[in-house]
Amino acid sequence: MKAIKLSVLAAMLLTTGVTTLRAQSADEILEKHAKAMGGAENWDKIKTMKMTGSMSQQGMEIGLSETVLIGTALRMDISLMGMTGFQIVTKNTGYMYMPFGQASAKVDTMKPEMVQMYQKQLDVKGNQRMDYKANGGKAEYVGVDTLNNVPCYKVKFTDKDGVESMSYFDKTTYYLLRNETKLKVDDQEQELATSFANYQKMPEGIVMPMSVTAQGAEITFKTIEVNKPVDEKLFVPTIDKK
């Protein structure tokens, strides 16, 4: 009887130990990830960011330029077929102008769910899975997996709105390689998978992925400028008539 009690106690302690280890592992993984990304102290100094590059989709090459006023507003300019469109998102609303293939294009207001989705891009630091606690989120270590033969840690995130996502971190570099998020679009649940690659260190000390792939489209950034002056008029949805 004593042996049975000891076995049960050992099993309970083992279970408790595993639970504690998992909770600690999520924090440890994310701490090492933040350090690999240049450290929270360097990210906290970032006020603006401009990323310029191109997107390859279905054989087409699309020019892209994304300007972010951290936490305030974002503008993405899209060049295709000799025309330029844009998407603008602020803390309150969003606009889009897509003249491609349209006879009479106009500035449209984004749907609320699209605005909410794009507003998350205002937090560049948070998008790289830093400051999740400060943003009211939770993280749970799930286990290990392999992406393209690269061993990864899997961490499940739940944000303050209850949106769940699964993130994969390289076990060697601690870079974020892939993020899978469940979203509701037009009352239908969809999964958005985004992959990150070609991480490079910026002169400001932070590390950024120069390649992002999502929904069958690959974005390659040629330049990333940090803390350059940004005119807030850039986020006013006006059409250049030139």
C-alpha cells in the first residue's frame, strides 16, 4: 500500500513538474527569441519603419512600399501595370484605393474586420511575438515540430480578443519561422499562414525578416529604413491626379 501511495505521489509530482516546465519553456523560448531579434530595448526605440520591395504572385511582380508610424498608422503603396494603389489603416479606420482594371476607381472604406486585422500590423514589435503579456495575451508551450527540415518549438498564443495562433520558432536561432492565425472574414473562419525568412540585422540593432510569404504570395524586401521622419499627411486617403 505504501508503495502504491508513493507511486501515485510520484506521478502527481511528475505531472506538476511537466506543467511547470511547459509554462517556463514558453517564457524561456520567447525571452531567447526577443534576444535573437535584437532585444526589447532596441525595439522600444523604433518609432517609424519603411519597407520597400516587391511581391511575386501568379507570375506577376508587384511593387510594394509600406510605411508604419508605430502604433498610429500604416500605409502600403502598391504598383502594378503602371498604376499605383494604396491601403491606409489608422487606429480608428481604414481606406483602400485599388484602380487596377477598374474604369472608375475610388477610395473605399475598409470593412471593420479588415481594419481590425490590419491594425495589428501597427505593432511591428508585437507581430514578432514580443510584448505579448503587455498586450494582454497568453502563451503556451505546445511541443516541437519540423518545418522544411528545421526543428522548431511550437507556442500557442491567445490575444486579448481571444484570437488564437500557433507560432513556430527555430530551435537553433529562435527566429519566428511561421505563424498560423485563425481569423473570421465575412462570418467565415479562415486560417492565415505567414512564413518568415532571411533575417538580417539592421544598423539600429533590431533583426527583421527580409522575406515574408502568405496566401501564396512572396514578399521580398530590398530595403528597411528605421526612424526616418514620416509626414502624417501620408495617411490621408487622397488620390494623386498626376
